[in-house]
Amino acid sequence: MALTGLQIQKLLPKTNCKECGSNTCLAFAMKLAGKKAELSECPYASDEAKAILGAASEPPVKALSLGEAKVGGELYLYRHEKTFMNQTVIAVNVNDTADGLQETVDQIKGYVLERVGEILTIGAIAVTQTQDDPGKFIEAVKIAAAAGRPVILRAKSSSVARDAASLIKDCGGIIANATPESADELAAAAKENGLILSVTGATMDEISPVTAKLKEGGFNDLLITIPADTLSQNFQLNTVARRAAFGNVKSMGYSFLRFIDTDDMYDILRTSINEICKYGGVVVFPKLDIALISTLMTLRQNIYTDPQKPIQMEPGIYKIGEPNENSNFWLTTNFSLTYFLVSGEIEGCGQNAWLLLPECEGLSVLTAWAAGKFGGDMISKFAKAQGLEESQKNKTMVIPGYVAQIKGDIEEGLPGWNILVGPQEASDIESFVNSTLSK
């Protein structure tokens, strides 16, 4: 039976030292009850507390750090229950025999996508041994490690993986393909070098005793890999294993490491979508495909947000370029995606402008209007509160085409302003600028 926050507090030292990051022991106890913290964060927890609370305070899925990313630590089986927290890490594989290995690694390291204010990068580099020469694999690992990203070792034998482990000690990473026979040896290498170990097995029944044994032996930085022949099998395995973890089967409470071993773009796409939507911890692409990866990063952003809390900008006036008192005003809501799309299109047209974002609780244009949070009266009051009538000579405002009906209300609230109905879609801003504002 789960303990309440008050029951947990009775087992804590009650020093209110704040070293755990919470202001009081009660606040920390409430986090433990909600599985939003781990007992290890309390430096003064007694042996009794550790014995009673240690297992109870763990999240259903073990939380791990992989470079700058977090893996696992999920508290909910379904996103709509609250939210998913730690995004699936996207990694790219390189083979030890690949031509242009250094160039590929440099491209992986240099890839950056900025979308709705978030900087997205490739989280790790996997190195696969494809020939019997360990030296080639070791050289490939050195090249990958120099990129500064976590490295995933996929060696043919435990001895080769063990030898390569020390090479990625500084950048971190994963030793993959630990079988029931090699798990102890590779766990020792992973522990010595501060790495994660991925346990591989044909079934859950094969993996479960291995992870349980490793945890009992003091090593718990684990991922699991269960090969799947089809997409439906992949979906089923991920779902059953995750439900087992949430059903208190501790030996299955780990995130998944999935290698995609196909060159078929559609198979890569389908498998990746399944991993991102259904509990994947780390998914390894067989090759660097920027178009595919950027698309899936966009999907991942949408999945790993709080569905009850829209991503939003602070209400206010934002500069685009170098606007002055003669620059035009553009209006939209403070939904982050809308802001970045609109501001990017305006900037791309070479416009110096002011972008007005009234408080709309992070809703899109039509949603905010339908909810009564994006009306003419409210916008007029917002503009006046910003002192625009006194500070600006040019009083031209472009409003979204989807809410052309509020034009009259804004004109009534802002006498003397020139209110223009702009395009409905951000992608049409350039043609609007050329046909209307440039005249």
C-alpha cells in the first residue's frame, strides 16, 4: 500500500535542511509520495527510512541521465493522465567500416534544430562493430567519443565492449547487448566507467531475472532491449513491459533501447513513431537522415508536453528586427508555436516590426477567440496599456485573418488606427507584405 506524505514525513530526519531541494521535510515527503523525488536525494535518511521507503519512493521506471538528457523516470502510463516527462533520446548509428566516418560524426555533432524556442540536437552516437577486427571498432569509438556526445557501444563480444568502455568514460554512454551470459562482466565494466548497461533478451522472462540479479548486486543503471520482428510485436512488447513496470514488477521498470536495423525509410519512420509514442527511452537510427529526424523531433515535442498546460510566451511587445516609431504592428496570441511561426515569417520578409502578444493563456488564434480571450475590446485595452498611442507615429496593426470579425471592435477601441486584416496562415505573410504593406 502506498504511503501518504504525512506517513513518509515521520520516517524522515525532520531537520528541514533544504539540501534535498525542498524547503521542508514535509514538502520532500509529499514529493516522495507523488513519486516526484527519490529518497537518495535526502543526505540524512536513516537506514530504517531507506529500508521502508527506498523501493516505495522509486518511480515505476528507473530515471537515468544520458549526457544532457534524462531517460525514464515516468510516473504515468498514459500521457493524458498528466504528462510524459523525459523525451525519447534520438541517436544515430555509425558502423566501424563506414566510409566518411569522421564526416558523419561531425554532421551529427553539428546538427541543431531550433523550434518553438527549444534547441534540439541528436542525443547520442551508436557505434556498431560489423567486422572481426576489434581495432577498427576501437578507432570508430574514439572518433565518436571525440564529438562529446554519449556513445552507445554495440560490440560483437563482451571483451571488445569491455575494452571500449573506458574510451567513453568522459562523454558517458551505454554498453548494449548484454546477454544473460555476459551481463555480470559488462555490468562491472559499466559500473567502473559510469555507464548505462542495456540488457538484451528474446523475451521478458529472459530479461527479468537478469535485471533483478544486477539490481540486487548493487548495479541499477539499466535499459532493456527486446528484439521485435514486426511493428505490431514491437508495440505489444513495449506496452506489456511498461504495464508490468507500473504493476510493480520492479525487474521490468526500465526504459527501452531500440536499434532500428533497416534501410527502408517507412519502416524507420513507423518504428520511430512507435518508440516516441509508446515508451521508447533511446531509439537508434541506422543512418543520418536530417529530414526524417527533424520530422520526428517535431512529433516528439508535441508528445512530451503537458497537455493541460499550453506552451506559451509572456504577454507583451516583441521586437522583430530593428523596429522604430514608424514600424507596423502585428497581432497574434501568446501560444509559443504561433509566435515562432509568425515572427519567423515576418523576419524572413525583411520587416522591422512590433509583434503584440496579449494574454490568451497560450491558446491558438481561433481557440482563444472562441473562448472569449481574443476579442476586440481586450486587444484595444492591451494596446493602450502598453502606451502605444503615445509612443508610436505609425498606428497600423495587422490582425490574423481568422478573426477578421474583430476588426470593427478594435477600430472602435483604438480610434485613428489603421487596422488591416492579414492572412489566415503564417506561410502567406510574405505575399501579404508584398501585395499590401509594400504599396
